[in-house]
Amino acid sequence: GGMGVDRELIFKRAEAMVNCGTQILDIGGESTRPGASPVSLEVELERVIPVISALRERSWCKDIILSVDTTKSKVAKNAILAGANIVNDISAGLFDDDIFNVVVEHRVPIVLNHTRGKPESMKSLALYPAEKGPVVQQIVQELQLRIDRALEKGVLPWQIIVDPGIGFAKDLNHNLDILSGLSDFQKLIGKYPVLVGPSRKAFIGTITKKEDPKERAFGTAAAITCCVASGIEIVRVHDVGEMQDVVRVANAIYHKYVDA
């Protein structure tokens, strides 16, 4: 995360993450954090496709799942052809409906993330009126529309992974409502696996008073523990080694599971 386009640095960081136990590497060429400006299709292709192709040639990456973080169908298609296994679309198909055609054609999973608006405008859309029900309920209702669209386009249920979208059109309290309501989220969303990505997010910096995202590991650990306690299947993190320990201990405490 946040390494720009220095490819050698990307490869070194990716190998270090794999050595720490990561199972999925998420590769993106466009920042989607609140307030970020968009990049062109050509720029995103140039940033992403050579990296995925090169990673697939590394011996240490041959068994690793590669995820492409994009909202563009052409980037998704080229990334899959280069070796990506999952499409991670923060817009859940809202920005480019053809992305569903790509995952149908290539039979790969897609992560449907809850958001509103574009990154440059999403902060202004963080409104969840109490009269419309709990925040988690409203998020699930909106995500269900995206799931319905994916199914309508031919995406199969097994291909769908859902993400409540921490930090995407959410303020501090909304993010906390999601984390404290993850069990409710899972019950409402049904059979689909859930991915949660709280790592280094701004709400953690607000709570811990850590402006530098790299200093938010302990705050992230607390959020990841919450995810594990709630039975979340996939967590997206930056500090893989540290969070691997957090997941193992939390699994042992909450689920009596110790990885032999």
C-alpha cells in the first residue's frame, strides 16, 4: 500500500509479505482513498499489468492468489490474462458495469465493496439517517442491489465476495458501527464470504492520534481481532507478519482453533 510505481520496491515488498504468510496479494494502480483523483485507463494499465505479469514469473509467487484492485473492466480483463485470480472492485460495478462481463467470461471471483459516489466526493455522502435503520442494515440493503446486478449479469453466487467498505463514504462512527456489527452484517448478507479492510485506515488514526498510517499497527490489530471474533473470512492488511500473529491468537481465543 502506498508504494507508488517503483516496481523493484513493489516486488521486494510483495516477497516480504509472502514470506510473512500472506495468501493474497492485492495489486492496484489507482488510489481509491477518499479525496483521491482518478487516473486514466492507460496509466492504470501501465502501472498494473507489468507488475502482475512479473509477479507471476517469480517462483515465490506461483501459489499466491493475485487480486487486481480496479474499477475498470479493461484493466480487470488484462490483469486476469496476465495472471490475476480475483477482481477487487471498490465500486461493486457502479463505475463500469462491463466488469461483470469480464468476471463471467473468465470465471473469477469479484469483491463487491460498498461505497457511494467517487473517491473525490464520497465524504459528502457519508449520511445514514437513523430513521432508515441501523448503519449496517442500510449498507447491506445497498450492497444487495449490487449483488442483484451481478447475478443479473450472469455472475454466479460462488464468485461473489462482499466488503462493507470501511472508510468508503463512512465517518468514524459509521466505521465503528460496522466493526461492532459484523455479526449482524454477516447474518443480513447471507451466504457470501466477507472481506474487511480496516488496516491503517484514517478512523484508526483519529482514535489513536496517529497521523502516520505506518504507526497504526496496534490500532489495526484491535480491528482485526474484532473481525476474527466475528468470524470474518478475509482481512486485508499491510503489516502481514504482525497481523498473522493477531489472527492466530484471536482464532485460538474466540474459535478454539490453533494452526498446527
